[in-house]
Amino acid sequence: MSFNLSVLDYGVIILYLLGMVAIGAIFSKKVTSNDDYALAGRSLTIPVMVGTSVATCVGASAAFGNMGLVQKSGVITGLITLGLWFVGWGVLIVMAIPLRRSGAITLPDFLSKKFGREAGIIASAVTVIQQVASVAAQCASIGAMFALFGLTDKKTGIIIGGVVILLYTITGGFYAVAVTDVVQCVLLIVCLIGIVPVFAFSHAGGVAHVFANTSWDWSAVNVPDLIALALSYFIAAGAHASYTQRILASKDEKTAFVGSVISNGIGWIANWATVLTACAIPFVMPDLADHEQFVCALIGGYFPPVIKGLFISAILACVMSTADSFLIMAGTTFSCDVVKPLCPKLSDKQVLMISRATTFTVAVLGIGFALGGGGIFHLFQTGAAAYGAAIFIPLLCGVFWKGANSKAINTAMILGCATTLLWNKLGLKAATDAAIHFPVDGVLAGVILCAVVAIAGSLILGASTSREAASDFAEEA
């Protein structure tokens, strides 16, 4: 399919990319401390919090990954999996008030306050692994878009997109992230919830025709895969570092809770809209081999000039709004939760410099992994599964259970992450070499081991005496 982008389309896309960089430059003047860089001075109002949370939620996984999920596992698995993501986010929302009350800068910082410095460092390492994988997924999405539209080849597109995201994030910090996300949120809602579904179903013969000819056979659902996907999504959302960052950056506890609830509802609608839209792909583009490219192909093939450029920019916004959050999280997590505890005499400006340096490093690593290949959905799911298996149970213990033991929690985090990654790596190799399929997915093994070690270890060792000096949020939760 030829997309025939006009000069005006190119102009719109270029102006959008330059505008994002300009916003970063403008807000760089407001970043005078690491708290400004990480949390925008804890100044987010409900509208801004909703805008930045929804934009983060509706990223490459929604515009691209959900299409690939339906192609690989079916619409029933897609709907259930996405539903469990937002249920998991709901669990995190229940913890919003005690998290905001803690005064923590990041989620690992919260765990550090509850279980000690070692817990914060371990959680930081796990978080950074997840951020690198997620940034890689977003950069891969941009590269696929650039190649599909004939703007550049995929590798060049990955580099251009990664550099633009890095520039406005590293200069303007969370101020720039929040402001650009609000702008991007509007584009995303109009495009993914409004225009794209209408175009897709109208060209597929109508909603009734599509759904009547879509398989809704429960017997065709691969139950082990469904359990693995749904669980990995549930626990990843339940301890989501970027959603937590918005909670911590809100101006007060009420804003943290209400903003999260509204964001969850809008995000749920947007993601389910993309899953249901995926049902129209076989009718609109039966020869499309990779369904992750459907939204781009639809916009490029059917939209008129200028509008086409605007909505290509909207899809770029979809990716960038998530990638910038992962970058800012990685930078502040490493500086605040690893370096600062080890070097407490560092000045705030030095910590800010380390945050920016880490943001740069993670961007480079993400671009590198994206250049190395791998599907968008695979990259996202790999990082989410390992992160969720390691962090979800310790976070619940930190908020709700006074009897948790720091040594048990630390061990549980390490085992949860390592088990998930190694199990899936060995399982993939076994399946490739000898057609052997592991009956249990790595995320299930990882989260079960994490829970057993955290709970049993705490019961055996007793509550951590080091936690007596920390603020106790369990009763308030």
C-alpha cells in the first residue's frame, strides 16, 4: 500500500517533533532541583494528572501491542488481559493515599522507607530493567512507523524518535513530560477512541458484520497463555512505576486518588477500543502480515493530506508519551534510590546531574535494544512480567502488612525477577530446540516464589526492627 504523504504532511510531523523539543527547552528553566526534575515540584492538579496518566497508559502497547496481542492470542484473551491490567491499576489506586502521604520520590524510595536501603536498591535495579525494555518497545514502535510511512528506514526512525524523546525529557524533566502528555492525551483520545475505530469498522462492513464473523470460541483460548498474560499485566499495573510517579507528583492526597480513578476509566475505554478495533483488521487489510502496523496503515492509506500528518503525529504522541515517562523514572530511580543512599553527601545539583546522565544512558540502551530487533509486544511484556513478579507483592506488604521482614522482602524481589527472566529464557530455548513447552509461564513461577518467600520468610524471621523508625502506613491504609 502506498501512503503518498504530501509536503504538508511532512511539515506537520516535523513541526510536532520540533514542538516537543521546544517544550523541553522552555521548561528547562523551571528545573532547579532533582525534585523538580522527578516530580515537577509535586504540583500536578487533577486535569494535568489525568492527562499525563492517560497519555502514559495509551502508549505503544495500545496503538500497536494490543493489535499484536489479538493477532497472537485472540480477542477474548486480549479483552481479559487488558481488563486485568486495569484491575491491577485499581489495586494501586487503593494504595494512592498512603503512597502520596509517604513523601517518597519514587516507588523504590517508598520501599526503602519501609524496608531499608537495600530494598530500595534492589527495587531500583528491577525498575531500571523494566524501563529499558519499555523504552526499547516505544523506540521500536517509532521505527516501525517511520518505515511503514516511507519516512526513513526502521533503524533511522528508531534513532530519530529516541533522540527527540531524550531531548525534551532530559531538559524539561517531569514538567515537560506532564505538559507534553496533556497535549498528546487530547490527540490520542480523538485518534484511538474516535477516528480510527470509526474508519476501521466502516471499511470492514460495519460493527455487526465484524463481530458476527469474529471468533468468540472460548474453547480456542489457550488457558495457560491467558493466565500468564493476564497475571503479568495485573501485577505490572498493580505496581506500575509511572502511575506511582503521578501519584507522588500530585499536589495532595485527594488529587492522587481522584486523578488516578479518572485516568483508569479513560485508559480502560481507550485500550478496549483498540482491542475491539483489531477485530476489523482481517476485513479491512486481509493481507497485512503484522497487525501491529494496522493503525499506521489505516491512517496512511485512508486519511487525506494534513489530517494524515496530524494523526501520524498523534501516533507519535502515543509512543512518546509513554517513553518519556519510562526515561524520567529510570533517571530518578537510579539517582535517588541507588546513588543517593550510597553517597549521602551529594548535593541536590549533583543528584540532578546523575538523574539526567542516567536518563541519557537508558535512552541509549533502549535505542540499542530496539535496533537489535524484537516485537513491540514481546519487548513490553518481557519487562512488565519481570518487574511485576518482583515488586507487586513487596509493595502490598509495604502498605498493608506491619509484620513483613526486610530480609525476606529483599530475597523475594531478587528471586521474583530472576525466576521470571530465566524461566522464560530457558522455556523459549527449550521450545525452539526440542519443541518442549513449559506448562507454567515464568511470571507465574516468579510471583508465586516471591509471595512464598516474602510471607513465609517474614513469619519465620518476624517483623523488621528497622521499620520502627519509618512512618507506618499500614494502619492509615
